[in-house]
Amino acid sequence: MRRLNRKKTLNLVKELDAFPKVPQSYVETSASGGTVSLIAFTTMALLTIMEFSVYQDTWMKYEYEVDKDFSSKLRINIDITVAMKCQYVGADVLDLAETMVASADGLVYEPAIFDLSPQQKEWQRMLQLIQSRLQEEHSLQDVIFKSAFKSASTALPPREDDSSQSPDACRIRGHLYVNKVAGNFHITVGKAIPHPRGHAHLAALVNHDSYNFSHRIDHLSFGELVPGIINPLDGTEKIAVDHNQMFQYFITVVPTKLHTYKISADTHQFSVTERERIINHAAGSHGVSGIFMKYDLSSLMVTVTEEHMPFWQFFVRLCGIIGGIFSTTDLEPINLYILSPLRMGTQTTTYLF
């Protein structure tokens, strides 16, 4: 009785088989079938390799939200060389809250030679080439985010030659902490001094003929300093054609949280618009000679996260590739030779599926 029930159960399970098997003796191989098999296996191998390369790759995900942090300070990282001696120029920040941040808080004035050495010129040329490619191919910014912290490629290399030329410029570098409101960082003639109505620069003691605001921006960034990140003004060089010349940079700063598999940092991206003009009061062009960087902060914050395809998704896609190719190649006609139930001799009846 038990054997009978077991046999019935086994027969019922066999009837539920959705994948009936054809006996191997009923299947005939052919050259066309072998060709299809080679094509199928080659296609599966190529698609598997391509899918594995996609699985190994990562991409950057951008999310936007309102920046709710207004109490913290904003860090400005500066490395600018001006074609004037250090005793003739002064740098400071004045924000909309009428708060002045003097350069003595974090900036260092170093006598320097404005002309670059051959190695430094090659560094500047490569940096400017990268900047031009970034303007054309915005997707390259993702590559820079991924490679952040691998090397300090944006740092100006030291001079490799022992030049006997006396310093004719001033390198201003370091960092400042300012309020998170719009402000104006500027480098102009004379040192900055406090003033009841704001601030002023002691420019009366500097000879007008010595004015030369040709400058090179080796680095300018906002927020946490992340080596390897190239900013829009890195490598910029401007040559003044007149003593009374004003260079203006209008900057919009966007708070950015960067999360990659190598680094997590709170930094800032920014866009910039440049303008320069000659000061001529008689012609109605008023102003002060110098370098002015007027920055404003965006109310939106960007979160950049490096993402990777999960293994389960890679496995499902791989199974879909293999199963799909097998199902497609099974449509190839197969000749099945089945013994005729009417004639049990050597004659066979052929069914084409």
C-alpha cells in the first residue's frame, strides 16, 4: 500500500515537470547546430566580461537639499602670486556683516619670482589643459572625485633651479575662516587697517608706477582642503596691461558633501565669472586697482556619493544573459528521430520541431 502511494506521488511529480527532457538517442547533431552553439557560447563569454567590467565600475550619485548650516565658519584656501613686492600689497576679507578678517589670521606673505621655472611651466600647462577639458567634458569631474586624495597634483612644485634673480613678486598663501555670508576677498595696494566706517588700505605711501596686479592663482578653494581636487581657478594667470587695472572674480559657492570609497569630506564647489577693466576716472571707469574675489553662497547643498552595483544585481543580470541566450538558441530546428508505433522494424518516422 505504501509502495503504491509512493508510486502515485512520483507519477504526479513527473506530470508537473515543466522541463521535459528528450532522450539523447533521439537527438541528431548537425554542423548548423554546432555553429549556433559556438556563437552562443562566444556571445555569453563577451557579455559576461562586459557585465563584470560594469560590476567593477562605480558612479557618482548627486543629491540636492537645502543647506541648513549657517552657524559654522567657511574656510578659504588661497595660494596666489602677485607681481608686486610683499610690502606693497595687502589681502583681507570684508563680508556683508561688515566683519573684516585680516590676512594676519592665516595668510603668509613670501617673496617670490613671478616667472615660473621650466618644470613649473610644464605643471601650469598641464593644469590649464585639464581645465579646458573639464569645461568640455563635465563627466570628467566624476573621475576627479573618484581619484581624490590619491595625490596632491594641484600643488605648485618647488623651483628646481637655483635662480640668482631677486624676488619681484609676493606669494600669498594659507587659509582664512570667514562667516557663511557673501563677502569680498581682495588683494590691493597697501596693508589693511581698521576703520570706523569699514576698513582702508595704506596706499598713499606706494609709488603709483609700481602698481602691477599681474597675478597667478595656483590654488583657490572653499571648505576642507582635499588634495587631488582641481578647482575652476587653479592655474589661472592674468597679465596686467596697465598700472590701474582691476581684476574681478564673481564666485558662487555650493556646499558639497563628498563620500567616496577613499574619502569623506565637507568641501565646496564653485562657479566663477571673470571680468577685468582699466580704471580711468575721466572715462567713467571708477574703482580701485587690485584683485577682487566677490563670493556668495548657494542655499542648496549637494551630496556626492560614490555607488557600486550590488552583487545580487550583478548575479541576476548574469543569469538573465545566460538564460536569455540559451532560450534564443533553443529556437533552432532540431531533428528528432522517433520510432514509429505502427512499424517496429528498422523504418523510422521523422518529426521536425
